[in-house]
Amino acid sequence: MLAVLAVGVDGTVLSVALPTLSKALRASEPDLQWFSSGYFLVLAAAMLPAGLLGDRYGRKKVLVISLALFGAGSVACAYSTSVAEFMGARVLVGLAGAGLIVMAFSVVTVMFAKKERPKAVGMMAGATFLAFPIGPILGGWLLTNYWWGWVFLINVPVIALGLAAVVALMPESRAAQRPSLDVVGVAASAAGLVAVTYGLIKAGQDGWGNLGALALMAAGLVLLLGFFAWERRLTRQPGGQPLIDLSLFASPSFTWGVVLAVVPILAILGILFTMPQYFQGVLGTSAMGSGLRLLPLVAGLMIGALPAARAVQVVGAKVAAAAAFVLLAAGLFLGSLTSVGSSSLFVAMWMVVAGIGTGIAMTTAMSAALVELTEEKSGVGAAVLQAVNKTGGPFGIAVLGSVLSAGYLSHLDLSGLSATAAAAARQSVFGGVAVAHKIHSASLLKSVDDAFVHGMDQALLVSTGIAVAGAVLTAVFLPKVNAPAKEGLKPGTDDGRGLAGPQPAPIGHAA
């Protein structure tokens, strides 16, 4: 949980710190974009190799090394004096972040009995959700009152505590039969994921008509298709050891758990992408105030995530997930009715509803995928889950960003403005507000606010459709009952990894 929390806070803090970094490091707009994009590209490329390394050399070792590298990268970010130094530090943080996320979820399979895993996943998801407000609130306060480097140094005590806990408490584990290093698979999967992710980032920045973005996505998809063809060939060869054992996808619970786990991420991005802009651009709050206004969403996420395991026990994963997607869709639809004059109570209410739906849906879907994994495949299985999730983020932002931009521009009245002022207003709601204040135009300010809220409502409607699609896919494809997993070794039996088989009191119960 500490590892996941550190990664989540780091990402949200960076978005708040970008304006300050542009001055402190004399960074250009493209530089600022690469601070975020470079991190996500490295994160995407390193997911599957991280899972392989954990299964081969030991999950505890990879987690400890990743924690240490993440702490070192955070310190390097804080003390960077140039764009190049900061970019190098972000690459190191991205590599370490991949190891942290994959290993954190991988060890859930190792340390918890099958019936305990949904509870553990709920706790892990809760730690992820906590990062949403902590970054803007704490980061905004630090940036306002102290040196900017502190927004990255706040990771260090979290990492130090996590290191101490992992070293002292976590047992080592790895696959009994060490998987080979599938060099072709690692290279093809990394290149494919990087190309697709970067193409999606460019599409979000430059629009879906950008040929460079489309070419990157097409090349990435070709590479990923070649990767799966190679993995299939290795799987069929006697003694072949592919990076991904394609037999994982023979389990409908794993396959649809992976697919459905990304759907609530795509849907909730409608809130995470648009509402901070609404709070800061339309309502005029600070970054810290925006984080505070997201607390109802986080409360809903926590309310949904923590008891999700109990809901699965009572009604089953299929019913729990389908109902959660319906609840998420209802919250997002209410959100699409938000106007410039909507009360804070109304906004808080629908965000709580959407948060509860997201918490239950995401936790249930992730549990459906992880609950079927054996210890042998926990590293790569968790890596597949996280790789799909991390690719979903840029995809959702690209889609919803395009919808928001189209809705904003279609309702923006720029009559009477100079070409320069009109171009600035078209860039974003913040540009429009700045122009309106500069020329003291109340009518332009109203037009900008109304236009942005129209685009925001359109994006939330698209998110509503995504949630409805999640409910349909759950009802049709997610199994009612997960197939029973193979039980481990008999109590007290050594499995060749320095771990004994399941004991009378599983680790999950002891925790």
C-alpha cells in the first residue's frame, strides 16, 4: 500500500508543480509535456519486464530495488538544476514505478489465500484512490509556502517506511521453475506499448487527425500483434518459455477481469480530467482548493473499494460489478447535468455516487483477475493487468480531451476579438478566462464558462456511455463463479523458494 501510494502521489503532485517547474528549470511547453509523457512511456515499457524479473529472481528483491530507485529518483527530481537532469530523474522514477506497481499487486497473490484476495485488492485500491486529493492538496500547500523540491521529497519518508516494512515483514517468493529471459518478447512488448502510449498522448495533445499520432498507434498495434504471435509460437514449442503464458487467457475470470478493470478508469477520467479544470477555470479555485473539492469523489471511492469483497461474497462478482457500473453511470449522468451555477452540494453528491460505483467496479474486476492467478504466474499476470490499466489512462484522456475541446469550441463566442486574443481563448478555458480578464469583458467570461461547461457535460456523457458498456460486458461475459484455483502445497511442505506451502493460519488472516 505504501508503494502504491507513493507512485500515485508522485503523479498527481507533478501536474500541480508544472507551472513552478517551468520557471525554476526554464522549461518550455514541450519540455513540460515530456516531464509527464516520458514518465508514462517508461512506465508502460517496463511493466511486463518487471513481472518477469519478479517471477525469475524474487518478488521481494524486485520490490526492494524498485523502492530504493524510486526514492533516489525522487531526490534527483528535487535537486535537478536543468531540464535534462529532471527528465533523467523522471525516467528513473518511471522504471521504479513499474516495479512497485506490478510487484505490489503480484505479492497479493502470494501472501493472501484466494478468499482473502478481494479484501487485499480493496485495500490496495483504497491506497491508490487516496493519492487523488493528497497530491493537489499537499503539493499546492508546499508550493505556496516552501521550496518546490519538497513536493518530490515527500516521497522519501513514505519510501523509507515501505522499505523497512518490506525487508522486515515480507517473505521472498519466486516461480519454482524460473522463467527464461524472452528477449524478443520483452523488446516487442516494450516497443509496442511505448508506441501506442505515445501515439495516444500525441492524439490527446494534437487531435485525432494528427498523422504522426495515428502512425505511432498503428505501428504499436502491429508490434503488439507480432508480440502475441511470437508468444503463441513459444507456448506451442516443447520447453518454450514465453514472457506471457497465453494459457492465462483461458480463464474467463482473468481475461474479463483485466478488460473490465480498465473500464472504470476510462469512465472516472471524465471526472479527473474535467473537474479540476472546472474548479480552477470556471469557479476560480486554487490547485489546493481543487484537491479539496475532489474529496467527495475520494470518499466515494473508499466507501466502494473497502467493502467490495463483502459484496462479492454476498451477491457474487458478476452481480456486484454490474450493479457498480450502473451506479457509476448514474453518477456520471447526474454530473453531465452540471451547470455554471450548480451548487457545491449537487457536485459533491454526484461525485460520491460515481466514486462508490468506481470503487466497487474496479476492485471487483481486479479481484476477478488476480483471484485466479497461481503463485507461479502472479508476477506476469499482475503485469498484464497493470499494463492494460496504464495504457487506458492516455487513451481515455485522448478521447475525453477531444470531446471536451470540441464541445468547448462549438459554443465559444469570439466575435469582436483580435486574432491573437481569439487564438489564446481557443487554447483552453484558462486562456479564455485570462483574455476576458485582460480586456475586462464580462460577456466573454460568461461565454468561456458556458462553453467549457458544455464541453465538460459532453465528456461526462461519453463517460456515462463507457460505464453502461461496462455493465453490459459484465452481464454478458464475466463468470458468475470463479473456477476454483489449485491449492498450494500441503502444509509445511517446502516449495523450493524458501517458502512453505499454505499453513493452518494464512498470512492474510495473520495480517
